[in-house]
Amino acid sequence: MAEVLKVSSKSNPNAVAGALAGVVRNAGAVELQVVGAGALNQGIKAIAIARGYLEPSGVDLVCVPIFADIEIDGESRTAIRLVCEDRAHTTLDLVALEAAQPEHTLHG
Amino acid sequence: MAEVLKVSSKSNPNAVAGALAGVVRNAGAVELQVVGAGALNQGIKAIAIARGYLEPSGVDLVCVPIFADIEIDGESRTAIRLVCEDRAHTTLDLVALEAAQPEHTLHG
């Protein structure tokens, strides 16, 4: 499964872009997890910047937004996960596969 | 060039998703133009929803965020354009080509 970078409204888009590009170069894909409009804004800016970093390496970075229910301090929140990867490479089959496996098989 | 849908912070993500899916089905691609974090939030939600609308037709909707300088009421603003299209289909070469043509050739 792709590494997850959590992005907040205080994250620096340039710094996130650098981290994002590094993980994509090494692992082929990365997910940004954001909660709220301010965090999403920084995440999307980071992706737009990272496209420029990765283009000379022949990576055509695309993103796929997916809703995700997460828990923060015991409360249920809706996050958005931005799956970032080269256009020619999809991890989404893997994500779907993992989601399809009931969790209890992992814990007995 | 792909049709442009302008999305505001007051846009309904479900309505935008329906319009987005319709244009992608007919034309293969669409661009959402947003200014500000609230508008971006509605646009990204719309893309996440539209993925579900298009999946049964075999369309793997991806988005590519690009910064764009636009003018609103005579003031220069930075917008984000979200190019939405099937993963297997890219319009970006066309976009780059148009951007590379100096505008003054159009006006004499």
C-alpha cells in the first residue's frame, strides 16, 4: 500500500511537494491525507508543484481523490485521500483489493 | 481544448459531479476552474463523486491540478485548474501547445 503523508492547513506546499516527489520516485505512488478545505488546498498546491519536479524524469503525475472515514480524537471525520502516481501506473487495484478483504481475517 | 466548468464555494458537489461526468462521457475530458480553498474543496469532492458515476463505463477518472493566472474584476488571481479525464487519455499535450502560442498572434 502507498505511503501516506498527512497534510494540514499549515503545511508548506513546497515542502510537501518535495516529500511527495521523493516518495513517488522511490515507490511509484504516495497518498496525501487531508481533513478540511485548508488542508486540501495545501495538498493540491503541493501536487501541482510536484508535477514540475517529476516531469523531467518522465513522470506524468496524476491524482485520484477518494473519500475516507477516519477517526480523530475518538470522533469520526471524513478525510480525502489524494492518491498520487504516474499516469501509467495504477495502485488502485491494490487499494480496492485490500479494502475488499475483511479486517478480521488479519486479527484471527 | 477541454470545456471549463467554473466551481465556487457555493457549488453543490453532487450537481458538479453530474455535469462533470456528462462532459467526460461526451468529450473525454473537462476542466474545473476554482479560486480559493472553499471552491477547491467542492471541486475535489465533485471529482471523487464523479469517479463512482464513471466507473461502470470503464472510465478511470484522474485529475491533474495546474496553476493558472486569471483576471477577476480587473485583478490578477491565481486559480487552480483541475484537468479531469480518463487515465488512458491525455489532453495535456494540447494544453501545453496552446499555452506555448503567444497570445498576441491572436490579436494582430
